[in-house]
Amino acid sequence: MTTTAPAPAALSTADRLANALSDPRTVWPAGRPDGGRSWPQSLAGGASGIALLHIERARTGRGDWDIAHTWLATAVHGDVSAAANANLFFGAPTLAYITHRAASATSRYLRVLERLDAATLNVTRNRLAVAHQRIERAVRPSMEEFDLIQGLSGLGAYHLSRHPHHGITREVLAYLVRLTEPVPDPAGLPPWWMNVGPTGAPSADYPQGHGNFGLAHGIGSVLSVLSLALLRDLAVPGLAEAAERICDWMDRWRHGDGAGLWWPGLISMQQASDGQVHPDLRPRPSWCYGVGGTARAQQLAGLALRDPVRVRAAESAILAVLRDPLQLDRVSEIGLCHGTAGLLHAAWRMATETGNTEITAELPCLAARLITALDQPGHNPELLDGASGAALALHTLGTGSAPAPHWDTFLALA
């Protein structure tokens, strides 16, 4: 993997954003939020996400460990959730995830990391038991069983980063392999087809469920985690075959036109029966459902499966978007999930992975778009949709590196 040259404008903007987010009392003048995705243990919208920004800055010598510690203390305040709903984005696994990054640079957090890791191991084992029982009952999975944000792909990403050779990591990977194993289906649907709508709940608009390609809630996250495990040479039976099954399905739905390759974000039963998705339904090129995330998953799969054609196709797909103002205009938000920051960081990851100078050459223009948007007031401080996530993307572009353990593991990008 190569690194990119420092980008001064990106770095100065990241510094400015981080400085504005340095004190919880300033970020939340009315007091720390205590509900919904703003709960302190929430990676997406709470103190945990902002802590990750300051931890990464401190790890790379650009930030202050005292600020990072303040945000960590804010994140762990109160009872830590290790209940059935705990996941990479909430509760003990979130806190283990951010603490692991802090502990990689200082011994200050090793004891608390051990406790959080033990809780995360327990959460993962319980989730695996439920998932295997579901498979044995021959019913379709729920979204929260295997997706990145709520499910076992996210927990697998954590364990792969924290302790790749631990037994629990192999167990999660074995489950992800099993998730992809063919099951008899008269409609020819894949085994990861969900009998719910895109929200994860039953929907009248999706009476027979949907197939999800995205990194946030779909099979794209499974492909990324499997591919990352293969690239780490983990000896888990069936990893390559599982990645190939996912690639075969995604290849069947890959579209190509004058604006480059793209994949649907999701498909309905009707679309599966018809065998087509109208070009007007092309998703915006975001991380969560669009080519920002999907192309990176495809690149990782190509590298893991030693398929240079797939790698080139993935890099061509992201490059086409970066050169298309109409597609760039569709990611008008700033965030990592739906917005410019996510596309920027996915493109940076892809460029540095293989030293693709064409992608690298497009990054300054995309960063300038993000910086211009950030000059407007009123952005929320969140990691997934707000200023702290944008700051992380710009910090990484500006410093030209993202040292292991990678902060963007929670996006299934590394």
C-alpha cells in the first residue's frame, strides 16, 4: 500500500473542525445527549464517534491525547450496553473498537480494553448462536443478523482488526461463509435475501423482501470482511468460495453505461423476477449503498481472489464517478454515510491500495467540494453524517496515511 502526499487545505480544514469539536461542553451546550443515535455509546451520532476523530488525530501526532481522553471518558460514562442489541455501532463493541485504537498508541487503556473486549466476545457468541439456529430452521435472515451496522459483519470487522487469529474471529468468518451457502429456492434468490424492506422491518412496498448490495446493510459488507480475511491469509475453510458466490451475484446485477459501471443499492422481488433494474434507479455514489462502498468491496475481492480484471473494473467505476459532475452533485451532503466525505475516503483507500495515480489525481477536486460545503454553518457533529466524519476523511487525505488499526474498519473499507 502506498501513501499520498499531504494536502494542506484538507489538513487545515480538518484541524479547524477538530478544534471546534474539542470540548463536549461546547459541542453540546445543553448537556450530553442521552437518547437514540446520540447516546454516548453510539458510534454514528454520539460521543464515541467524536472520540474516534480525536484518537486518530492523537495517534498520528496531529492531536492532543488529553482531548481524546476527555471524549473517551464521555463515551464510557454510565452503564455500558452488552445486551442483544449491542453491535459495532452501539454499546460495548463500539467502546472496544475505539479503545483498541487508543490502546494501540498508549498503554493507558489496556485494562479497560480487556473488559470491553470480554463483553464484545460474549455479545458475538450470543449473536452467532442465534444466527446458526436461524439457518438450521431454514428461514431467511433479518437485516440485523449479518449487516455491518447492527450485525455480524460489523462484529467480524472488529474481531478481524483486534485479534485476527482468535477463535471468535474464525467463528464469525465461518458463519459468514455459511450465510452464503446455496439453499434450494424456487425463485433462485440468494441465501442472504431478506424478507423485510430496506429499513429492516416488514414493508408493504417490499412484500417479498429485498436483496441488499450495500456496505451498510447488505452483502457488500460481508464481501469486504471475507476479502480482508483472505488478504490476511486466514485459514478458514470456504472463504474464497463464499467471496466468489457473492461476486457472481453482484456481477449478474452490474450495470455499465457511458458514465461507468454501477451496481444497484438493492433489488425487489419484482426486479429479481424481471432480471433488470432501470437505470433511473442507479443509487447515488455514496459509501452506504452506492459505488463509493461497492467499488471498494469489489476491489478488495479482486485483490483477495487474485482477479486483476475485477480490480481494474472497480477502480474504473470509482474513477468514472470522480470525473462525472452530475454524479458528484448527487452526494450533496458532507457525511461519511451518504455524502462527499464517504466517497472521498473510499476513493482515497482505493487509490492508496494499488497506487492508482488516476484516482489520486481526482481527490483534490473532490476534497475542494467537501471543504466548500463545510464552510457553510450548521453542520451536526456526528461521525457518520456530520462534521467529525468529514474531519476524519480530510485528516486522512491531508496526512496521507491511516495507520493500523485502521479507523475506517467500521466502514468495512480496511
